[in-house]
Amino acid sequence: MTPAYVFHPMAREHLPMIRCWLETPEVVRWWGDPDEQYALVSGDLDHPGMDQFIVALGEKPFGYIQCYALSAWNQGFGQQPPDTRGIDQFIGQPDMIDRGHGSGFIRQFAGGLLASGIPRIVTDPDPDNARAVRAYNKAGFQSERVIDTPDGPALMMVRNP
């Protein structure tokens, strides 16, 4: 049975934890400079087109997921159905990596979005990030094409209802 994940809306009190997570080697490897990423993540807290969540298993917070309107951040996804949302995520607790939690919480989160009427979800992992690509595939996403983003090439992946 897949565990039920809890998605707590991110708030200012979560920022110290996010800061620590952004400094873990695996997050730095794929998200980049912790100072830059912290400025972006904390700066988006009040943006109306960005929803940010702390992912928890029971009472244990272990990850971050953001969900955004493509109209605000179109990273080269091209024409998409209206109301399509983009997602990005990471696991900040190293002991939770390689245990199926990534695909599990992505599947649950994406399923909730699609059930609410969102027509499509897109994401753009680094093509070399085999762990992320595998997690998105297990969560029902399909690889579509390599796209150019401000951070370099990315693999556009989509999930439809």
C-alpha cells in the first residue's frame, strides 16, 4: 500500500528548513547554488501564480514541491492547454531518497491536481537526472522531448488525466 503524503502549504516558518535542504549534496547537484535557489524559493512565497508545499510522511517533513501557472513561468514548454501547471520538487532528507517516496508523493500530488480539473501537468528534469526521470515515469509522466530552458537542456515530461 502506498503511504499517504501530506502537503502543507509552505510558510515563512519553513524557510530555515528549506535553506538546510537546499544545501544537501543531492539537492545542490540538481538544483544548483543554494543561495540562488533560496532567493528564488523564498521570493516566490507571495507570488499568486506559485503554490509551494512541504511534503511530509506522517509528522516527518522530508520534501518540497512547487506548482506553478505556465503563464507565469513558461520554461520552453511551448503551447499547452489552458490551466496547465508545472511542477518541480526535491527530497531534502537524504535518508528518504531511493525509497520510492519521490514517485509516491509526485503521483499523489499530480493525481489531486488532475482530479481538480487541471488538464495537464508538465515538468522538466535534467535529462541526466536518471533518478528524477524514473520517479516521474513511475508517477505516470511520459517523456515528450528535450527543451531549452534558462538552466540548459531539460526533458519535458507530461501527465494527462
